[in-house]
Amino acid sequence: MSTLTSNVAAEILPLSPYGEARSTIGGKPLSAEDLRRTDIYWRACNYLSLGMIYLLDNPVLADPLRPEHIKSRLLGHWGSSPGLSFIYVHLNRLIKKYDLDMIFLAGPGHGAPGVLGPAYLEGTYSEVYPEKSQDLEGLRDFFKEFSFPGGIGSHCTPELPGSIHEGGELGYVLSHACGAAFDNPDLIVAAVVGDGESETGPLATSWHVNKFLSPARDGAVLPILHLNGYKINNPTLLARISHEELENLLRGYGWTPYFVEGCEPESMHQAMAATVEQCVLEIRRHQEAARTQGANDRPRWPMIVLRSPKGWTAPREVEGHWLEGFWRAHQVPLPNVKKDPEQLRILETWMRSLKPEDFFDGNGQLSSQFRDLAPAGTRRMSANPHANGGRLKKALRLPDFREYGVKCPKPGKTQAENTPPLGAFLRDVMKLNMKNFRVFGPDETTSNKLDAIYAASKKFWIEQFFPEDLDGGELAGDGRVMEMLSEHTMEGMLEGYLLTGRHGFLSSYESFIHVIDSMFNQYAKWLEICRNLSWRQAIASLNLLITSTVWRQDHNGFTHQDPGFLDVVVNKSANVTRIYLPPDVNCLLSVSDHCLRSQNYVNVIVCDKQLHLQFMDMESAITHCTKGIGIWDWASTDEQGEPDVVMASAGDIPTQEALAATALLRKEFPDIKIRFINVVDLFKLQPSTEHPHGLSDRDFDSLFTVDKPVIFNFHGYPYLIHRLAYRRTNHDNFHVRGYKEKGNINTPLELAINNNIDRFSLAMDVIDRVPRLQKIGGHAKERFLNQQIECRTYADAHGIDLPEAAGWTWPY
């Protein structure tokens, strides 16, 4: 007996999705009429999903299906779509019954057909895109645009009304959902976790979001783990472990799991209807207990495990191979329908079995019953304003950042820690915006010296308290500083918070911000697409403070030395990316105020937390940051003529060392003409044709000259400056110094020496590049080299930098 024709054994396994529904919650809440209409709605969704994947014409099968009705290139994914629309339909019923405020996040990467279909049936899609009207012509256009040149992709992209989560990269659906729920007490975020997605690291950590949701002030996240059993062509782990192990895993994460398993539609509809209602009522009970009875313990929030076949409702087998319930249903289940008459016949039989006559008339008009089944207005998940957060966004109330600056009577004379004043500024931002501003970070708010924030709000903590936590723990059940040692989860929470109309700020160690490289990539792409969608309202910018930087890793060493996140940022669209390298406190405050006021950007601010020289008083800092780049007259000697050399810097330590090199050169060569340029806005180096902040060629040439050597001391990897400036007139004379992967447990100056960004290397560089000094500078070079050796020897012997070098101040 063949394995294909004898599938009974496979279908009675406890882990099989086949058979009558098996569910934790019993009962049959749907009347016969409700059941009939619910099933019609779901069949309509499935029909639309198939139409999107296959049909170029004949959208309601008014004629026999022919090859010319089929798209020439079949793209898209069927496997997760029926399960997603099944969930969506049952959530709609509860939205109507209890007047719920709910949004839907689809974690499975390629599940868009299962969400696009409901959005079309609800009417939202046609409202946003009138050409996709609910008639024959509009339906044809709706089908055609899916995975078609000039159309939309197979993820829940920004073009999809109701979406704040594309799912194109797996693992972030729960952290996005949690961020959306923060400070939205009436919102329920239904977050579908794909079982392939559940194998990712970001998703594994984000099961812990239940520890960050306050039942008193936040909304709720309802996770729905969709076990359809397969990824692209492999089984999924959570679908193959025992029921007991899976339930224990989810309970161990702190959830109360409810199971719905099976494939027979009538029983599955009843089981899902009962289960979703149980979860909604349980959520309300937890919130009621916290809001009216003062309960302050963490609830064991409900979640659903839906086990259904991969590619549910597809033919069980085709041409001797499993299809439904197997990985072959993941993408296009019948890939040869345009050329294979038998596959075309199977597709037509399949689509007609969904009974399109139940939901379309001959003109492609939708049955009026859909208007009764779907929620109305903004209660539709596809039209919920939380999924277009700019509609709800309120501007931050900001204190005057000038009041937090440090006094700087003379440049380069005094030292201060750069980030503590920013912490004080953020503290007062928090005080003024206690319902729409939060600070995020992976256990580093104090380490990054932003701990002044705790005077306004502590770190959120709803777990057990120990007495010793009162000794500086800074924990509170109503805290608004969110910390967990997972950059993925913190970044995801912040993104979800911003996408639903609020404001936030995240700080992280420079070397480990790379953990979110791909998250940043996806988010920047999301913002870029949104710029071209007139109906998407602007949201607050994503603000990242990158600190604990490469040049001050005195004890962490080589592993913590990596400024390469800037290279990742430069790869993304110039429309949405901004990079700032403020050299001191007052510049950091000016930049941060600007970033908090901005919209639709990813702002990356790089500034170290340690003691650094201060260079600008507040008004000078504001002017300098407004320009983004400028000549520091007080450090220059070329005002009366052409410079011999241009000394440029970007970053705090590189600026200090470039200034120290300038002082060395002025002492040795009193007549040298040096122009000193500092860069705060890194994209000023790009041409204005490449980035909105870029300088025109004329302005760039005025600053950097057209023929003089430029010694550029940079915070990051040197080639990035060349990449930004390669088209400039004087690029061939740019000599960039930056991090070269040289270093370990070093003193700050020793690390700078290892990478040739130190004052002595720079001064020797100038002698080598200026023709006049090449002839007369031999003795000076020797002195600089001797001083460099002395500093390195002292650091090796004493473990600290030579005091006169470490304590250097601007001598003029």
C-alpha cells in the first residue's frame, strides 16, 4: 500500500493538523446562520488569495479558466494565507460583538494574500485605492497588482492598509505588537507568529514581552502561534515537538496557551470562535482587575496555538506528491497551470469548489452580507488609525535644551562627560510627555550615563522585587524606561511604539548596535516606501544614540571596537537616513533636540559617554550644528590666505587628536597655514545630488579647497569618508585616518596610535603631504615620533596614558 494513498496513519498522529477540531475551549458559540456566513467569508478570502497568485483575467470565473487568464510569472505564497484569513475572520466577529479596538500583525513572512483579502472585503482597500473598486474591473486590477511589476509584494508591505509589520524578515512580530500596545489601554494587538518565524532568535526573546505590559495602562498583545508545520521545505520545530513540551514551553514563558487544532471547517470555526472569545474576555478581566481593583501582579496573558494544514484547502496530493499539509504548499501550489492542462483543470476545480457565486454576482460585485460581517469604519483592522500612527501622533512638548548645556568659556580648555546632560534633558522630556514618550535600551541606560532619566520615571518592572532592589535598582511597576538585554526586542518595541504614533529614544553600545543591522534595514525601507504613499501620515523619527564607542574601550578590548554601523546606515535611502557626530555636550544637545522634533527619519547620533574636551559654547554649538559642517576659526591659521593643509575631523576623540596635531604643527612651524574643519552631519560630505543634506560642489570646494592636502580624522572606518566624497574635486588629496581593526586592551591614546588617528601620526602625515614641509620637517618628524614612542612606552609600563598627553588642552 503506497504512502500517498494510505494517509490514515499520518492523519491520526497527535501532531497532525487533520481531522475534527481539537481545542482547549469547548462549545459551539456560532449559530447555524453565523457558521454559514463565517465560512462564506473565509472561503471568499481564500478565493481572493488564489486569484492574487494566479489570475490576470476572468476574476470571478465567469468563463472556463484558460491559460491566457493566468499570469505568465507565478509569484506569491499560499501556505500561510488560509490560516491568516481564518484568524482574521474570527477576530472580526469579536470586534463587532464587543466593539474592540484591534489591529492585526502578520508575522509569517509571505502571508500577504491572507490579509489583503480581508482588507478588500472590508472595503478599506478600495477606499485607499479607488481603482481597486469592488466590481469586476476593480477585482481584476486587485488580482493583477499582486506580485506583479509595479504592484505590491507578497509581504504585508506599507502599501497594505492596516499593516505596521511587513514580516519580510522574520522574528519581530511580538516586539512590534508590544510597542504598539504601550500606552494604548484599549488596544488589542493580534500578533500571528509563524512557526518558521518562531525558530528565530528575535522571536524567541520576544516571548518575554508579557513581562513589559502593564494591565493598568497598556493595551494587550494576543499572540497566535500558527503551526502549519512547514517552512520553505522543512518541518518546523514547534510543530514536531510533543503537545506537552510545547504547552510547557509557552507556559514557561508566562503565557496561558489555548489550542485549536484540526482541518474540518465547521468544527474549526466553532472551536476558534469559542477560543478567541475566551481570550478576549480573559484580557478584559486582567485589565479590569488592575484598573478597578488595583491588582499589580503580572497576568498570565492568554495566547492561541492554531494548528492547521500548510496550504489549508488545497488538494491533498497532486501528481503523486503531497500538497496540502506539506511544504510544497508553501509558495505557488500548482506552479505549471499556464502550460499544464491538468494543473489548470485542478486549479479551476479548486477555485470553483470555494463557490464564488456565494460572494460575487456576475458583475464582480460583492455580496451585501460582507458589509454585515465586517466591522465598520475605524473598527476595521484595515482602517484602524493605530496602523497609520501619524494620524494619532501629537508633537512632543520639549524643554529648552539650552538650559542643559555646559559652560565653555574657551574652546578646548575644560572637560565634561558628554551624555549626562543629555540624560537630564531626556528626564524632562519624559516629565512633559508621560503618555507618549519612552526610552529604550538593552540594560545600558545607567552604563551610558543617562540615568538622570530615573528622576522622571524608573525602569518598568512587574516581576518579583527583592529588598536590595531598593538600593539603586531604579525599578517600578509604572516605569517608562524599557530595558531588556535583547537589542532586537528593544528595537522592535520602539518601532512598534513609533509606528502607532508615539515618540521614543534608544541608546546602545556602538559595537552591539550591529545586532539590529537587519532590523534597521527593514525599518528604513519601510519608511522609504511610506514617503511615496500619500495616505500614510508622518510618524516620529527613530532616534538611536550610539555610545560606549570604539575609542574608549579601555577594558572591553577588541570585541567592543566596531564603528561599522555607520556603513550600514549609509547603504539606505538618503531620504530617511541621518548621521550626526557631535564633538561635545552642547552639540549633542542641539542635535538631540533636532532629532526629537523630526519625522520619518532614522537619526543615528554617535557620541561617547566619557570625559571629553568641550569646544563650543551653546550658541556656537547651535550655529555649528545647524550648518552641519564648518571651519573652526579659533583652530585655524589660514584666514589671510590659502591654507597649506586642511585638517578635518568627525567624532569626539578624532576631533581632539586632530586639534592636538594642529597645535603640534603650529608650535614647530609658526607660519603654517592650517584650516580646521569639523563635521557634525556626516552626509554633508555627499554631493547635494545624492543626499538632501549634501553640500553643493561649490560649497564643498570652498571648504576643502580644490588642490590642498586634506587630513581627515574620522570616528569610523576610513573608506566610508572616501565613499561619501569620491566625486568631489579634491578627493584625490583626501587622506583619511580612522579605525583599522587595530587594538585590544589599550589606553585611549595607545588605541589611537595603533590606528594612526593620534596627534603624532596626523602631524607627521601633514609633513609628508605639504611639499614645503617635506623639505624642512625632518627634525620635527623625529620629535613627533619620539613623543609617540614615549606615550606608548608609558602606557605599557603604567596602564594609563602619559598625564601631559591625557590632560592636553588647546594651548591657544
